[in-house]
Amino acid sequence: SWEDGDHWSSYTVPGATSDVTIDSTVTVDIAGTTTIESLVLGNVGGTTSPVLNFNYDALTTGALIINGGDLTVHTGADVTHTVGTTVVVGTVYIDVQSGNATITGTMNADGKGYTLLNGSGAGSDRGSYGSGAGHGGQGGDTYDLNAGGGDVYGSITTPVTIGSGGGQNGASGGGTGGGAIRLDVSTNLVLNGSITVDGGNGTTSNAGGGAGGSILLAVAGQLSGTGTVTADGGNGVNTLSGGGGGGRIAISYATQTDTRTYQAYGGGVSSVDFTGGAGTIYINDTTAATTELIIDNNDSVVGVSDYYAAGMTPITPSGTPLTLNLTTLTIRNEGNLDLNSDTTINATTLTWNDSGIVTDRGGTMSPISGAGSLTIPSGATLYADTARTWSSVANSGTISHSQNSTAATYRIDITTTGDFTNTGTIDTDGLGYLGYEGPGAGADTGSYSSAGGHGGQGGDSYELVVGSGGDVYGSVTAPTTIGSGSGINQNATNTRQYLGGHGGGAIELTVGGDLIFNGTMTSDGSDGSNFQAGGGAGGSVFLTVTGQLSGTGTVTTDGGDGVS
């Protein structure tokens, strides 16, 4: 260990004036805060693989301080910490107070966070499936539909928390969360190696992934190099478990050159049905006085059916109000910002045209939260789960709402005092009630099943059981109800909900000016997926236009097809 003088060439424990070099393939455990002059791990040729392991919680009790010289981590060398359990055991904190830092090796705390089912964002155990853990992004859900991925926690701007453990599958196997690394450099950091705190993958069938951990880099001078910084969530196992949420990365610098890779992706599973939410990447240019938050989920195509939306990234957990001031908010590659009612974001620029998603759950962020004009660019998606009023709307992207389940919770309800111009898509196909749900739900008629009803009755099944198709409901003149799900020849509730046809959602536009409509507006029911399932019923579209309705767009509320 570091504290054993017999392990050092001088036979004394290094002190404040010591230039420390560890150049052999050995693991050195450090057990408490200390101060030295400089530190070199490995050699230029990369012929040795020393490991410096923080066997204590340095972020809480104190850093390894380098007070005069430089920190150098050569190729082959590594800095890590002891894995957590139900509590934090180790974290990395190095404070370079007057010198430079050069990293060509690794600082690696992958899978060094909380163990399975532990931590503030722990995944759940549903008996047969495990959900993903949360941290910077929510953990992915499971096939049970109600297991719930772990929630978010920790700081966006100063992240120091370790990642939580994934849910198990009734016995074992949830992935361990990522660890935590902090590096303060008073002058310059050259990063050509890697700093990683990825969550661990699930290890047994249907177990959830661990959440990514935390990386905090504070560089008073220049940040350069082409290295990699990651806090990815771990993958779930098979197709029925959840991926871990991404972790948290925060980086500050006075100047920067080169291009590094920063990523905090949510973990997936083999068919990415239940991907975790993207973590947060916060970048602070102290000279320009600009800040950027990046939510990027690696173009994770989530789901084999319309029930599953992309894993979300709340800025704060529900019930914990937070205001975040930014120069730029960048949402891309199916990153999905959950703008919940406790969130206030003041961003000068919103960039979301590269497959960015905002799910509006009642928070405050211009222009999403109303009053002014709203422009949704091509490539962007707004899940309009909250009724809003704007002066005008111009949609070239996609407007939708979240998937309903057993209750009518979500629908589009948009009011404009001026014009609404649509050249994009307004799409709520299959976003009504799940299979076997709703006032017009279809039925299981023995070996087959009937379809959902809404504006028209659902079709009967092959058995010709009279009236087995779902009944009609809702208003003819002011339709705002979502469509009902079909029947399915299965007993398990989650299988019925998942594989039965889902009803269409609901769209209501109240336009105070003109509606110029040249895109598509659809609220179709989805087709049954398996087990002789019927089709879901179409939903609702209700348009009230004070001015002129024009354009050559298409509006549909078709029912879904049954399985032949």
C-alpha cells in the first residue's frame, strides 16, 4: 500500500516534497488524503502497467494533492478506485495545484459504483426482469411495463456521485454502476488517453444495466488532446430488461484545442427495446463565459412497438425544483429531455434539429412553455403532453404525445392566437389505450380476439361471438378521446397490453388565425402484433380554425388491422 514505507525505494512514505514514480506492473492502494510534489505512473514506452487505486472516498475526505510538479499517466498505466457496495467505498480525486497534467493512459472507474439494487437510482427487481439504474438519465423499463427504471440524481454542473446498480431478475445479475473521478488542474491538461466511468452490463438473463458514474474535470488553463471521456450506462441482458441511464460529465476550461469524445449514452439491450436515458454533459468555457448542456443518446432506436418511447433525461427528479441557466442546450441523436413541472431552463439557444426530443410535462423553458412563437425544426420532435398556448406555431418536425396506458393521460392540446403552419408531421398513431384497455376495448373470444372500438365498433373475431368487438364512445362534434386497444388471446396482462393493438391518440388544435396544413396528421390505431390479436381503434382529431383552413395535407384516424 501507499502508506507502507517498506514499499518505497527510500523506505519512507512519500511526503510533500516527494517526486513519486511508480514504474512497475503493480497495484498501489492509497488509503487517505496526502500531498506530494509530483506523480508519474508508468513510462514513455508503455512497458509497465502500474495501477493507482483509491481505496477511500477521496471526494468526501480529501484529494491526492500534487503541490509543485506535474501529473503524468503514461500509456499502460491506470488510476481507479475500489468498487462500492451498498455505500460509497472509493472515489478518485486528484488536485494538481501548480503543474500540468498529461494523460495518455487511463483513469478507469467502469463498474466501480453501487452494486445491483443499490444507490439512489437503483433499478427494480420484478421477479423475472430487472430494470436499468438511473443517474444522469433514467434507467430503462422492463417488459413488465411497470417495473420503472431508476430515477435521476446528482449535480449537472458539479457531478461527484457514483452510478447506481441495475435491477436483478429475481436472483442476481444487475449491472454495477460507474464510479466517480475528479481531476483539478491549475494549468494545462493534455488528454490523449481515456477517462471512463461506465456502468456495468447486466450479467444474467433479463437483468438490468448499471448507470454511468461521474466525471468532473476543472482545468484552469488549456484543455487539449484527442482523448475520450465517457459515462455510459450499462446494457441490460436479452430483450426484456432495461439499460442503465447515462451518467454525468462536467468540464470547465479557460481555452481548448483539438477534439475529444464526450459521451454519456444510455445503455441498451440486444434489441434496444428499453434503452436508458442519456446522461448529461456540461461544458463551461470560463474565458468566453459560455455554458452548454448536451443530451445525446447515440441515435438509440428504442422499441419494437409504439408503446416504448426513447429513454428520458429529466434535469431534476419530480418534486425537486431546479433552475438551470445555460448559453446553449443541445439535444441530439434521440436524446429526450423530460421537461417536468419542477424544471426551469433559461437557455439562450436551443439546438434540437438533429433528432432531438423534448417531452413537455409542464416545465418552463422558452419557447416550449408557450406565450411566444414556437418553431419545431425538421429533425426535432415535441411530445406535447401539456396543454399550451402560443402566438403562432410553425412545425417542420414532429409533434406527438406520450403513450397512454390504462388511463387517458396524454393528448395534444395546442392553442394559437395566430397562425399554425404545418409542413411536418403530427403523429399519435398507436398512442391511445394499450391492448385490452379503454372503454371500447376488444375481447378474448376463446382462441381469437376482437378489435377495439371508438368512432366505429371493433370487428368481431373468427368465432363470430356477437358483440365481442369494442363499442363506440366519444363525441361526434368535438372528439377528444383516445382510441381503445384490441383484445388478444393471452392471459398475462403485460402480454395483452404489449402485443394487442393499441388505440390511436388524440389531437386538438385551436387556431386563432389561419391553419396552413401541408403535412400529415394521423391518429391511427396500431395493428395487433401476435396471438390472433385484433387491431386498435383509431383516435381523435379535433380542429377549430378561426381563420382560413388551407393546404393539401392528410388527416387520418384509421383503425388497426388484426393478426390473420
